Amino acid sequence: MPQQDVDPAVMVRARSPLAGRVGLVAAAFVVLGEAGWLFTDLPNAALVSDLGAVTVASWAALACTRVARRHPLPLRRFWTLLAVTMALAALGRTVWTVERLGGHPLPNTLLVGGLFTAGIVTGTAALLCSLAAPRSLVGQARTVLDGVIVAFALIPIGWVVVFRDIADADLTDPLRTFGLLYPMFDLMQLTILVAVSGPARPMWRALTLIGASLAIRAAADAAYVSLVAHGTYFPGHPIDVCWPLSYLLMGVATTWPPPSGWDDEEEIVESPLPPWWRVALPYLPVGGAIVAVVLARQPTGQTPHLIFISMMALLAVLALRQGLAANENLRLVVRLRRLAYSDQLTGLPNRLTFTRRLRRALRDGGRVAVLLLDLDGFKQVNDRFGHAAGDRLLNSIAERMRDSVGTDGMIARLGGDEFAVLVSGDRPVSPERLAERLLAALEPLPGEEDLGVHPSASIGIAEYGPQHTSHTDLLRDADIAMYAAKAAGKSAYRTCTPELRESAVSRAELIADLRRAVDEGQLLMEFQPIVDLATGQVRSAEALVRWRHPRLGVLTPAKFLPLAEETGLILAIDRWVLGQACHAAATWRRHAPEVTVAVNIAAAHVRRPDLIATVTGAIGAAGLPPHALTLELTESALIEGSEAVLDRLAQLRELGVRIAIDDFGTGYSSLSYLHRIPATELKIDRSFVARLDAEDSRAYATVEMVNRLAGAFDLMVVAEGVETGTQHAAVAAIGCVHGQGWRYGRPKALPDLLAALTPLDVMAERPGVRRA
């Protein structure tokens, strides 16, 4: 059976064995029983204390071992080290018990000390393997040094607090002197735990329980050392319950699963800045240590040896920590420079670096040229195969272009799928030759043609000259030339010329004017009749938009609709045309109730989910019946449409709106899409009708074939572009029912159309004569 992805947190909970829960309850009862025994001062309290600590520590070691087996490697290492730590604690307490029963009241022997110290080492290593610990060796070393600084700084403070009222003679016992190190080690581990519990990841409750365990152990060790130093400790003291309690919390921590997504590196974003107290944590006790050194001076003016050694060690660790911080800062500066000046995906220089180098080249003088490259069809790669595949392709393309340019220029990635090459100084290769090399480098390698995922590039070239005032002018001209290369068919290069520059400026001005055209009422509507070829009666009229430009006069759709489609303004224009056409049709249907209106809809509008709302809103506002509206769509818009587009068109057909395939025969004509598209009519493109004048047998056969095809699919046919009597006679003889063109009337305003809503004597016109 196929395995399903399971959240590690759910997996840990699901696999938690019954024995583990029973063991937890039993360990809790042991701690509670020991506490009751010690606080009520029952007999054999020392033995009960020892057995309780050994039992709970052993159970915690087993619990950590059991949970380590259920986790992947990173967490397995963490729990395994904690299991070893608990095992060492159990072993150390066992040796302690044996030696105590053998006659040593407080057996702080070298073996016991070594076992407890080994446990501190493994426990510290476990903390450095936790989820939130630094991944680099430098970060781990910094964290350990922070803990060591706190430990050494607390030694003088502990000396003053614990040994301040102890006679000098009593301090000769190494137990009383060096026993102070135990709570310092605990606080060192607690500091490391606080340091690794950073804000970069979700807080893990297991670490909270482990922190509570360390805090209890540190308090217990500090109290133990103080009691021993004052001679008031005895085995079985109530303070002894703190150690099994700390072991119990370690075992309880194993029941908490890691936070969801802990192993997903993609979700780990840049860490937020830590709070000030976390940064200052290692240094806060240092001031107290300095004061403690002064207070700890003996009457003779000497400083105790342990205090002197600890302060020297503290100074050495502080110096090492600051050196490490300085080295890390230098590494960070190098990394930040790399992030600031290079592209993280391809390793190429980025836009900032390219701009700086370009400006420097212009200041230095000499020949400077810029090649601007934009990949053709790269968006389709991302849409079809995903962004990961797109990133791999960008890396491959960047490598090829880097090898192609070599030392003849500097190539940079400006962003997305846009690259640039800077050619400056006395370069032996011309920009045109470099463009040819780049295009050759981007040609698909053997086998890549079948994949269909290797885009070409359009390259624009601009050379610095007197017409440029800054680097931005040079980049603008390269951009103009690049778009000219795209317009020329892509996979080509063009050099910016004064003509291209002037055309681009005019185009930009026209786009700016077009943005104001709808709001300022500069658009106007004209209607071209669609007639019944047998009777000459007007059956419909196609709505055609015009732009009354304040400076250029009236512009036809071919002059501005392509710009509108590029800039997205086509949506606003479409809505305006649809609304105006529906109101006009409602007006003329009062004179000719059977005459409908046809409106062209852009491909961008067809793909919008609000198409149905737009259409129904327009016909509803005008009071026009849905069957009186025909939406004309080009073949390319329909072919590229998704299933959602076809569903929207089907819903419009159910409402009664008619669908016409415009310019049929010029796009990707296919019988398969005629089965899927809910069309009601075909409009034969004017390019086929125009060749009927020359008695082109192929054109005649094409029109005849389309007419028969439409009949087979029960679609009405409209012959577009009928201008002469010969063309009229031909399409009528073929059997086309409706025609449109200058032969039957030029586009006209609504009042002129109202006057033309009478049958036209189309048969009386002589062949070859155009109707004005």
C-alpha cells in the first residue's frame, strides 16, 4: 500500500506506548513518595533518597532512549545524548550510594565527580543538537562561550553568597571549595538553553520542561553546596527530592512532540532580531562578579585562589568570545556584500552591481554598449512545470551566457528572466557579434527540443552616444531595441536607432493618452451593417470603436487596440463598448425589432471570471434581450481558453447570448475545438473573400469548404470584407447567408444606421463598384 505523509508530531503521539505512560505515572509516584518520606523524617531517609534518585534517573534514561528511536536523525541525536546524560546521573548516584553505605558520609570522590561532570558534557551537547540550536560550528561555539562566561562570572558571586561567613580554616577542604562549581555548571547549561531557544522556530514545550529541570537542579546544587559549607547537610535532607524531580521533568519532556513543520527548511525565514536581554545575558553577571571580587578579598588583602583563577578564566573567555564575535561580524559583512551585489539564484552580478559598473564605465569614457536580454516564453515554463523547474532552467541559461560572454563583457541578471551585458573599454568584439554568440548559446542542445522547455531570447543593443545624458537613457534605448526584437519574431537582436527611439516615444505618449480616453469621453461608436445576401435587409450590426484623439484625429481600432491589450486598458474599453452597443441596439430595435448587435470581446476579457456578470449587467442596464447580442471572439482567444472559459461561454449560450468565431481560418482552425466551443456562427475572414475578385480557385474552394463545414455544425456564416459586386456574387453563389463589408455600407454612427434599417437593393449593384 502507498504510504501517506504523516505529521511527525501525530506519529509520535500515535506511537506512544502504554508502557511509557505507565512508567511516567510510576516515576511520579516515586517522587511524591520520596518527598513525603523525607519531609516527615521517616527512618532510612538517606537510602530512600538514593534509591528514588537512581530509579527516576534510570526511568528518564529509558524514556529518552525510547523516544529517540521514533525520530529522524537530528532529534534522535538530541534524545540519545539526553538518555546518556540520565544514565550517567543514575550511575553516578548508584556509585554515590555504594560508597556512602561503605562508610563515606559524603562520598564526593573523583569517580563520582567524573560521572556527574561527564553528564554535564553530554547534556550540553544535547542542547546544542536541539531544534533551535545554531547549525554552524561558530554559532555553537558562541553559545557555549556565553554559558561559560555566566558560569565563571557566578563563581565570585557564589563565593560571597555561600562562603562569606565561613572561617578560613574550613575552606581548606576541597569539597567545600570546588563544590561551588556544580551549580555554576547547571547555570551554564541553563544559559545555553535560553540562548538556543531563539525566535526563529516555534517554541517546543519539551525545551521548557528541560529548562525547568535545569533550574531545579541548579537551585538544588546551590542549596546543597551551601548546606555542606555550613556543615548542616545530612543524607536524606528534604533538599534531596529536587534531584529526582529534575529527572522526572526530563522524562516528561519526552512526551511532547516537536512543533509542526520543524523539519521544513523552506518555512524557516530570516530570524527576527533577538530581544536585548538575550544579547546581554552572558554579560549581565560580569558586573556582579567584579563587585564580588572586591567583597571576597581576605583581611590580608589577598584574593582566594578559586576567585583569582575564575576571574582570569573569565577574562580569557571574554576575549575569546569577543574575537569570535568580531570574526563573525566580518563574515557577516562579506555575506551581506555578496547578498547586496550578486543574484542569489544564478550567482551573477545583480541590477545594483550592473548599474554601478555602467555608471563607472560612463565616467571613465571610451566605448560603452549595453545588451538587454529578455527570455521568450519563460512564463510558459513556470506555468507548465513549476517555479522550481524555471529556476533550474535560469541557472542553466545563466551558465551558458556566462561562458558565451567570457571576458568580453560583464553579464548580470537584472531580475526575473531579464539579463544584461555591459561592454566597455577597448573590447575586440562588437555588441552585434556578442549578441549573435548569445543567441547561439541559447539554442537548444540535442534532446532539448523534445522537452519544449528551452526558451529563446530577444536582445536589444544600445551604444552610448551624444543623445544620452545618463545611464538610464542608455538602458531605456536598450529596452526599446529589445521590444523591437520581440516584435520582429523573437530569438533575434536589434540595435536602437533614432527611428526606433522616436517610435517608442510616440507609442508611450499614445499609451498615456489612451489611459485618459475612456474617462474623458474620447471614444465613439460606429456600426457596420451585416445584411441578408438574398434580400439586402440588415440583420445585425457590428459595433466598432473609434478614438477621437485630440491631436491625431479619429483613430481606427488597429491603431490603438493592440496597445490597449498590452497595457490591460482593453478591459475598460470592452466594458464601455459593450454598454454603448447594448443601449444602441435597444434603440434601433424599436424601429427594427429583429436586428441584433455584435460586439468584439478581447481574449483577456474572455479569461476573466466576471465575464458573465459584465455581459448580463450590460444587457440588463439597456433592457436588451440576451438573444439580441452576439459576442465575437477570435480563434486564438478560444483555442487558448481553459475549461473554465468554455464553461462561461456555455452559460452565456444558456442565457441566450450568441457566440461568433471571428476571422475564421486565420488562427488555429481545428475541427476538434468546433465540437467544444458553443458557437452559433462563423465569420469568414476578409483575406479569403478578397481573393475572390481574382477568380482564385483556392480561395473559392476555401470559402465553400468553410460554408459547408458551418452547415454541418449548424452554424450561421457571415462573409467579412465584401467590397465588390464580384465578391458579393461569389459568396452568394457559394451559399453564404449573410455578408458584411463596404459593399453593404461603411461603419456609421447610430443615427445614420437607423436610416439604413431598410432593405438594400444589393442585387441591383453592378459588379466591381464599391458602395460608399
